[in-house]
Amino acid sequence: MPTRPLRPARLALAGALVVVPLSACSFSSDNVSCSGSQCTVKLEGNGASANILGNEIGFAGTKDGRAGLSLGDASVTCAQGESVSLGPLSLTCTTVTADSVELTASAG
């Protein structure tokens, strides 16, 4: 029984099926980098925001070493090294400066 070579369309579809799930696992933009269900983000300047795991997180500046963060109507503050919950996200503020915050976010 002769074998038929795979058609280019089948090869392209197979390649797309392999690439799509891998690209959904991690991404990076100017201030957000995600891998799996965890993201790191740096927000600089009062009013900065970023979309993290489908949630728009806003930065309300810092006061007394605590960063102000918001998601919709909810808001929290966190100090460097502190973990807090904000909506569906668990956040850890890794670095807090006078005008920025770096944090790690995960779902749940």
C-alpha cells in the first residue's frame, strides 16, 4: 500500500496546533511578563496601569513606603515584600519606590 505525503495544509495546521498552546503560556509587553498563571509587572508613575491575567490593575502612587493598587472599585496598599489579595489576584509587592512598584501576580 503506497503512502501519501502529507499535504502542506495539513502540515501547517499541525504546526499551528503545536504553536498556539505554547504561545498562550507566556507573553511579555513593555511592563508585563507572564509565564503560565503568574505575571511580573512594573508600574511607574501615578495612574499607571497594566492588564494582568485579564484584570486591569491601576497604580495610585506610594505613601509611607506603601504602594496603592486598584482593580475596579477595590483597592489595597502593600509594602515591599508584602502579599495581598486584590479581586481574583494574589499580589506580592517585590519592590516599592517613591514612584513605582514591581509586583508578582497570580490567579487566586
